[in-house]
Amino acid sequence: MNERIQKLLADAGIASRREAERWIADGRITVNGVKAQLGDRASREDMVRVDGRTVKLAEAGRTRRVLAYNKPVGEVCTRTDPDGRATVFDHLPHTRGERWINVGRLDINTSGLLLFTTDGELANKLMHPSSGVDREYAVRVRGDVDEAMIARLKEGVLLDDGLARFTDVQFFDGEGQNKWFHVVLMEGKNREVRRLWESQGVEVSRLKRVRYGCIFMPANVPVGTWVELQQREVNDLADLVGLERKVRRRLVGKEKERFQRVQKRQKVRQTAQRRRRAAR
């Protein structure tokens, strides 16, 4: 069966659909030796190449993997950064014949839960506003917050790019000028949490994402490290956006050994972090 080229590449975890469309427009993709055009279709048996490298499509989309990463402040959500800043991809495990796709973004000054998957269709569904997947953030604000302000934030505020609102705002902790709240959004516009609070004359001093849909930030994952989600959690994400369940890909041989080495290095970083905190 022939499918859109961008869908095949997304299923293979090579790129998101939008990114694949840009590659097609830039002339980076060929099908059976012919440069692809937007709207072209291909089958899993066709010879598809990206920048001259063959993409294996026969098993594309048969499996899916998901990571939960605890992003620290200071990392950017790009694969490479022209300014040499650390990126969220720096410490992720390598994959064979596929790659990690980040589910949404967090700005450089925001920390917390960032999901990665090898399934481009799952990533696209989780990010798209039509899926109605909510995101929860813990936010520390500086300034006076009253019930009238909270009501305005829940009713909706007109920002530069349209109407935005929190679907829920709950006081969490703190007193005086510095208070923690948990807020919930149904979409992920650029810096939306910060801009909503700033529209009320309140400054956001810390921001951390603690939940994406049905996945909470695991308590046992220190900042700057990740954990691979189990089959049940991966199924929950698929069910959330109405996708077919798929099995996690089983690692074997050298790929399994490399994955275990990355896990070991991660544990070393976790130990170093604990020691630094204890020394403070």
C-alpha cells in the first residue's frame, strides 16, 4: 500500500511529518532514485533515501519506544545548537534505524518532563491541539495573586497570538510574594505559561512541567536523566490519542550493550549530582 512519504518517515522515527515535508521541499529525499515532491507516495518496498542514505521501511511503524526525560534549565530543544549550548539530545541513548523525536518543546529556562518517542505518528498526535492532551506545570510566581486574577487566567486572556487560558489553577505552596501554583494547559504555544502570568503583572521565577497527558514526571528520575517507559505506559499514551497499540522494540546484541552502557553512564551522573547536592 502506498502512503505519503512524510508518513512513512514519521512511522520509521526518522523525522516528524512536518520535518519530512521540509526535507522533501529541500530536495533531500529520493524514491527509487527520483527526487521526491510534496504529495508523492511510496510503499515500504520502495528504495527511499535521505541525503543519499537508505531508510529501512519494511518494519517501519511496527514498534514504538518512549522516553521520559527530566530536562534541566539551560538545555535547548534542538539536535544541534549553533551557539554550542547543551541540547536535550546530548545524553539520550542511540537507536538503530530510527531516531528520537521530542514531543513538544520546553524553553531554555523551563525544566521538567519532556517525552521522546521513535514513533512520529504518536509524537504528532500528542502535540496536535485537536487531540486535547493537557500539560501540567508547577510554577513559582512573584507578586500578589488573588482570586480575581485566577478567575481571569481561567476565563481567558488575549495574548499577541490569540486567546489563551489555563483550564485549572491550584495553589500549591508558599507565602508572601513567592507562591507555587500548579496550572494546566490544553496546548503548547511558545512560552504560554509565562506570558499568561506576565499579562497579569506577575513574574514567573521558576517553571517546571510535571505531567504530559497521562504521564507524570517519575520521582526516581533526577534532573538531566531519562527512563524508558514500560509497555503499559506506552499503551496508555496510544489509547489517549486513539492510536493502535504497538509493542516496544526488543533490544538485542550490540544495540542492547550500547543501551546498557548509556544507562551505566547515566547512573554515574546521578551519583555525582547527589554528591554535589549533599556537599551544599
